[in-house]
Amino acid sequence: MTISTPPQQAADTAMEQALQDLHQSLAQALQLAVAHQQAGQFEEAETLYRTILQTQPNHPQANHSLGVLAVQMKQAEAGLPYFAAALEARPEQQPYWLSYIDALIQADETQTAQQLLALGREHGLQGDEVEALAARLEGCTQRVAPKRPPAKRQKTNQTEGQPHRKTMLH
């Protein structure tokens, strides 16, 4: 006589295996995206990061890396929603704070950068990189520049609550 696995237990085991496979696939896609980005193959990297975010919209590393990619392509403003998503998902990651503040400075959003730096310091953000960024920010705010209207924020997709994310290369 053979004892078979109850149907619910078999379904639970299959679900666990599927989730484990998905996690492994996402990790492999992320490694490949990073390799493409490091090799200067930005379009391939962007495609992979976006594929990861379609499956897991709040994936902190994919969001951060896509923000970094935007900055590398001199499109800092396009990277802001990705940095925000990464920081929201993993606020303990100092590089996420630094990248977001740097991108805000590059996007000429110095007031927001100052506010984020202050908030980061309240959450323990510290070190030489933080001080260098603070000095750079201080230099930006001391320059007299003509006032320009604040940059428009990206609209939010009402069905998913996610920012509309345009392709940076097209």
C-alpha cells in the first residue's frame, strides 16, 4: 500500500518550488543586467531591470540599478522614481540614500536633496561620502541661479500605484 500526499500539501509544495524558481530567475536576471550595465550595454541592462520590475515592482536593487543607469545616461530626473522606490523598500541601505540625493542634485532639485539629506542623517546616514555630498550640495545652494519652476513629478498609474516609467533609451 502506498500513501499518497494529500492534494493541498502537494499544491503547497508546488507553490513553494515555483516561488523558489522565480526568486532564482530574478536573481539571475539581476546579475545579467548588472553585467550588461558594467559592460556599457545599457539597452540590454534596462530591458532586464524592467522585466524584473514587471514581476516585482518594488524590487530594491533593480529599482536602484535602473536609477543608476538613468544617471549614467545623463538623465538623472528619469532615475528619481526608481531611487525613491529603492529607498522606500530598503531605507537601511546607505548607497540608496546617496544615489537618490546625488540624482536630485543633478536634476537641480537641491531643496529636495537638502531635505532628504537631513532625513537621512536622522536615520543614521553618516560618513565621508555623506559629508562630501553635503559639501557639494552646499556649493550648489550658494550659487545664485535664476528661479525655474519645479520639475513636474511623474504621474502615478492609478491601477497599480506605480509611477509611469518611460524607457530611457527610446
